[in-house]
Amino acid sequence: MNEFESLTGNIRRFAQERDWEQFHQPRSLVLALVGEVGELAEVVQWKSDEALVSPTEKTAQALCEEVADVAIYLIRLADVLGIDLSSAITEKLLANADKYPVEHSKGRAVKYTELTP
């Protein structure tokens, strides 16, 4: 069992034990995920990159909690939709490697359609 499978099982059990599966329709999970991303954005709003790379203890704790919330909802959404998240990520990285070949994209922050072949 890989780490995603273990986390997925733990999150699924957490929801089952609380009879929350009835509330975990894909639309509701996406909206909850968006809400958590908003909470993460609130933590970083008005802070410099330096302050986030070397955060105070309070900021570090808030970042950790909000990133975990985002991950939990994303993993739960993938589970409800029957998506093998580990495989999906691996496949997407391979597709992105084709779209963004190192020789054309290294050090450049542009969309793949703007890369010169």
C-alpha cells in the first residue's frame, strides 16, 4: 500500500465514522476545497516571500494546518470520484514533461503554447 492509499483510507474512515459520506458529493467537496484554499491564501496574504520561507511559529502552524486541510479535501475528492491520485499525478507529470521540455522551459515562466520548439 502506498502513502496515498493509506491516507485515502484514513480520510475515508474518518468520514465514515462520522456519517459524513452523505455530505461528500463531488460538488460539495470542490466547494469545501476552494474554501480551504481561500483560508490558505488568507495566511499568506500581505506577507513577503521571505516571511513565508522563514515564518514565525504562528504562521508556520497556520500554513501547516491549511495545507493539510487542502490536501485532505483533495484526497477525499479523488476518492469519491474514483481517481487514483498517485497515478493521476504521475501521468500529469509525464504530460507536463512533454509540454514543457527542459531545453525550452528551464528558467522560463511561460505557458507551453509560448515556448519555442
